[in-house]
Amino acid sequence: MRWNRTFTMVGCHAEGEVGNVVTGGLIDVPGSTMFEKMLYLEEHADELRRICLFEPRGSVNHNVNFILPATDPRAQMGYVIGESTEYVAMSGSNTMCVATVLLETGILPMREPVTELVLEAPAGLIHVRCECSNGKVTRVEFTNQPAFVAHRDAYVEVPGVGSTAIDVAYGGMTYALVDAQALGFDIAPDEARDLCELGQKIKAAAVEQLPFSHPLNPLIKGVTNTQFMGPLRRENGKLFARNTVVVSPGRCDRSPCGTGTSARLAVLHARGLIDVGETFVHESITGSRFESRVAATTKVGNYAAVVPVVSGQAWITAISQIGVDPTDRFQTGFTVADTWLEAVDDKLIKSRQSTSN
């Protein structure tokens, strides 16, 4: 065996969503902030993401997190999040995986019953509270960067569907949020393929017809995902709802989605449907749950915003070495449209520079 590149990867999932963590083989990358490091990987070293996520080493339902030294002295560690077709500024399920791996593998010291961390994501500092028992992280609660509604009660023209009501909200990624029942869905596992195909159409329509740019970082722009929202219900003083987020190139998030939950909190608060401190339990298409709340209100530029807090649990599934043989014809992997919905070439489906302004 002869490898010209080797990574140590810890397999992990948060409530069903795979968020593997690269803990060895990548020392650091250039950049004075984690966002700049993300841009460097995206523009100059994207083969690292492809090696980890494309077949035959990865899968369409995998994410990868690259652990890096923090650039902000207030943070203990930084991380860059790579998904199937792009890098994202923030991900809740991936944050839960990163925190769990850092503590359970001993990269950072675990203190029972609670370990407080500050992690640096490309979106900014993320404060994390980990409940720990007998060497296991039993709950990860993170305070996200502020979430806000960019477009409310808007309509987009979707091919094959017609005029469709959506909200666009930012929660670390930017979401087109739609009423699942109005489109004929119960958010059941056997609806997943239809949800994905329609979700991708809605996302494309939103990108084209509803421009978005983050007021504090213009490089965060365009709509990232579509979220199908189930109806709200109240039980024992808590709000509950089901959802699924369609992640490009077209698959359902297996978890309730942390940034999607944050975006939905912003919409709920803007509509007067949730108060500060009230608990919102978000359920995924697989039945797993995140618990969340609005910790406070704030502003982001001219937008009224909320500070979301989201919690769940992650589990380590494997520790492995990922290698690349120089004679392997698939050194940086491949994709096939039978599972990826659409084939993805060696570059991102859409670069940050060409995303709709």
C-alpha cells in the first residue's frame, strides 16, 4: 500500500445526520478568519472535500468537518464545514458532531457534568454547552449566530407547480421555507424523493427571483436549502412541528437541521407564534428531534433578528484512516445521478462568485 495523502477521520452523526470530523492530516490553511480559511479551501484545495465526500470514499448523505486552529483568541478550536456541493458558514448538526468528537476523543478536555466551549465557525463564534457523563457527551446545546427573515409572505414561480408561497430566512444558511401540507406532503420517509425533486426546484426559483445577501457579509448570498414545514402543535407548554430540509444536490437532511431550526425560529417569532424563552421541538423526517428556543432578540443590519439556541445529541460511529493511492483513477472521487439526483463535477455546483446577487 502506498498513499500520497492520508487523513484521520472520526465518523459521527447528530440525530441521524452524518457529520464526519477530520482530526488528522490537515495542519492548517491560510486565512486570518475561519471564513477566509473556508474560502481558501473552496478556491484552492477543494479536492480535500471531494476526497472525503465523493464516492467511493464518501456518500451523498455525508458532511465533513475540518478541524483547524482558531483565529479568534476567545475560541478553543475552529472548523470548516464541507457539504456535498458547497461549503457553508454554519451547520447545527455538524457543530454537534465537532463538539462531541473534540471532547470524546480527548482533543479538548472534558469536564463533567458540563463542558463549556467556544468554537469558531465561518459564520462566527459559536458558544457550546455540552452535558457530559461517564466520558460521553449526552447533549450538545449551541447558541447560534443571529437568525432573521429576509423575505416574508413572498411568492416564486416554480416550474410545474406555479406560484408558490415562501419565506426566506437566514439561520447560518439561508432557507426557502414552504408549507409542506399546502404542497401535498406529510413529510413521511416514503415522500423523500418527491420532496427532494420539488425542493431543488423551489430553491432554484428562490435564488433567481428573491435576491439575498447577508448585511454583514456580502459573500454569504443566495438561498442554500429548501425547508418543508409541517404544522405547529402545542403540547404541555411546548411547540412542536415536523420538517425536512432538502440539501443540494437533492437529499433530505436526516436530522431536524440546526440552522434550519434557527431559520424557522426567526419566522415563528416574526409571526408572533413564539415568545422569547419558549421551547420549540423540531422533528425530522426520520423522527429524531432537536429542542430549541429564542434566547433573545437583536438586529442584524436593518433586519429584526433572534438569537437561537438549539440542542441535540451526536454519536461517534467509527475512527478510520482515509487514503489516496496515486494510481487510483478516482483520486478525488466521482458522483452518479442515481443517488446524487444530479451528477456533480470536480467543481462546486455553484461557486460563491456566481451565486445570484
